Amino acid sequence: MEILNIVWFVLITVLFTGFFILEGFDYGVGMLLIGKNDEERSMLIRSIGPVWDGNEVWMITAGGALFAAFPHVYATMFSTFYIALFLMLMALILRGVAFELRGKHPSSDWRKLWDWAIIFGSTVPAILWGVAMTNLLKGLPIDSQMHYLGGFFDLLSPYTLLAGITFAAIFLYHGANFLMLKLGDGRLLLNIKTKAFKFGIIALLLGVAFIAATVISFGVSAGLTPIFIGAACLIYSICSFKRECFKCSFIASTLSIAAITVGLFTALFPNLMISSLNPEWSLNIYNAASTPHTLAIMTGAAVVLVPIVLIYQGWTYRIFKERITVNDLQH
């Protein structure tokens, strides 16, 4: 039955990959609200309005799958990242409330207040996800009882902070790519188009620095191959953007995020949390898993429910595929 442990590791990887792809451009659009006037901010928010909450379901599903399949990892991870996850949760709650409340009052100051909440609620999680993922790769002081022995500031190092900024930069560029497909013609589209190429270059430079730091820290491994592929996809995306093939650019930035995420999980396998104190104390897909009976039941449920979720979300994107224009703000 050990095959089910691998199946659930793969499924969790897929769920986090889908989350980073979909919520990635959400975060990017949220960060792009900086420097825009009220009308432009309204258009950007309108572009993700029908889908942002559906995209966050991927995070909830990934967390639920982790809890059900690898409960010891879930318990240790949430105690390890308690403060970071609390900050992330507060940012996401503030962001969700902002989407709902910004249009409840005609005052421009009211909308501006909630727009800054969206910016904050998009930037903080983007950075913290990069910090969290690379801490898993770097290793954490976990003892033989699966207890984390460090504190919040032990999670912050030049390497993990670099990863957090890199994640945020890639999401920012991914969000700009999304807007090139979602916005109608106009000054805002031209403004995003002018800046997006620069965002892509910045994301690439940070990505190269992150890869170099990873190689220096851990050496060359099989897990780095997908990350190298992700860097190549990012380069292709930037070149496609320069040629104004925006659909190709968005697809390539999507593949870049997918490859980087798969690379991080591949580098971890079969571990889920690496102990820096003793490798034998690491939490892996075998010593931290639920019983084979539980995994078998969940596998049956996943076979039925995951395709339904995918079909529903695909249908949602199809329904709201039209471009956003200034005229749409009047409706």
C-alpha cells in the first residue's frame, strides 16, 4: 500500500502547483494596484473579481489533503509556521473583506483604504509562501518527537527572504501577463504593457539569484532540473511578451511557476519536512502518513471529487473570459 503514500505526495504537489498558478496571478494583480487611480484599480479588481475566491479553494484543499494524508506533517508544520501562517491568514482575511467592502460606499477615500488592504493582502502571502517553501527545503530544527525547536525569526535567512521576494516578483509578472489577456484596449492596458516587461526581467534576475543560492546551498540534484526548466520557461515568456504574443507569454509564465513548484517538491521527496538536527528525524511520506485504510478511502473520494472541481473551475473561467473595459464599470 506504500504506493498510496506516493500518490498523495503527488496529489498534494499538484494541488499546491494549481494554487500557485491561479492564486499567483491573483496576488500579482493585487500588487499591481499600487500607483493606479481609482478607475484603474476598479478595472484591475474587476478582472479577478469572479475567480479570486475560487482560486483560494486550492489552498484550502491542499491543506485539507495534507491534514488527512499526513497528519503529523500538518501538526508540525502549523506549529513551525504558526506566526507566519497567522500573518498570512490575517492578510488573506483582510484581502477577502476588502474585495467585498470597497464598493459599499461611494467615497474615494473608502475605496482607497480597501485597495491598500488588497495590496497588503496580496504582497504578504506571496512573500511568505516563498519563505515557507524554502524553509522546508533548507531544513528545520525538528526533534525526534516531531517538535519544532526554533522561533519565528529562525525562519528568516538571506536565502529564504530571497526566495520570498522571488516568489512575489514572479507572481507580479504572472499577474501582468494575465491582465494583458483580460483588459480591453485603453491607457491602463498600455501602462501594464510598458511595465510588465521590466517586471519579467526583475523576476528573471531574482530567479537566477535564487537558483544560484540553491545550488551553492544544496548542490546540483534531480530536484533542480524542473527549476531550471522553470527558468527557461520564464525566459521564453519574456521573449514572447516582447514579441507581443501575450497568450504564449502567459502560458509560459504558468509553466514556469508549475516547474518551480514541482522542482521544490521533487527536491523534498520522500521528505515533507527535513530535520536539520538529524536526518532520521525528518517527516516523510511514510513515518508521517495516515493508515493505509484512510489513504485508500481518501483516494476513492479524490478520484470522484477532483475532476468535478476542475470541471467547475474551468467552466467558471469560460463564463468570465470576456475582456474588461471602462464601460463594464458602469454595470
